[in-house]
Amino acid sequence: HVQLVESGGGSVQAGGSLRLSCAVSGYTYSRNCLGWFRQAPGKEREGVAAIDAAGSTTHYAESVKGRFTISQDNTKNSIHLDMTSLRPEDTAMYYCAAVPVLLWYGGLLIPDEYKHWGQGTQVTVS
């Protein structure tokens, strides 16, 4: 049973930073991709950042490039999203997702490509 649990969300002022974490359990695939997505009220879910199992490929949405960094900790089966220079438009529910295949580069930020999802953690920037 695959389980993804996000943590680290909260409220922060514009220009501030947050670190989101996603603990992954029940997941033994060596060829997989993990990603962060977000959904603001009234908007569609969008890809924020993604990484492949080897950590050799990362992909970021244009809106977060240079501000957000995705990383993985294979010893702890977790991924992180370091968010800096936060803006009010970054306010959303953030979700961690996983898929047991290596996606093509363009698919890394497409929500429909992912199979397993966490419950989300709220980020509010004011």
C-alpha cells in the first residue's frame, strides 16, 4: 500500500520561505518519478516541480524557477520542496505525487501522469 504524507505547510509573509516534505512508504520501485503539484481555489491542479528516481532529471514550472528547489532523500524515502521568495500567488494546497515509471520530460509536470497522491498541505502567502 503506497502512502505519501506531506508536511511543512503553513502561513508566511511574501518574500518568506518554507520547506515542504513528503514521506513515501510502501513504494519500492527503482524507476519512478516524484513530483509536487498545487491547486488554488477555483483553479486546476498544476505541476510545480518533479524529479526522477535517480535525481538526474528535474523539471520546474516557469513560475517557480529560481525560487523553488526539489530534492530527494533516498535513505529516508522522502522528497522535499524548498520554497523561497514566496509570493501571494503561490498560495495553494500542495500535493506530493508518485508514479512507478520514468516519465518523459514533458510529462513530469502533468498531474494525470501520476498514480499515487498525498492528502496535501496548505501553503498561504500574504
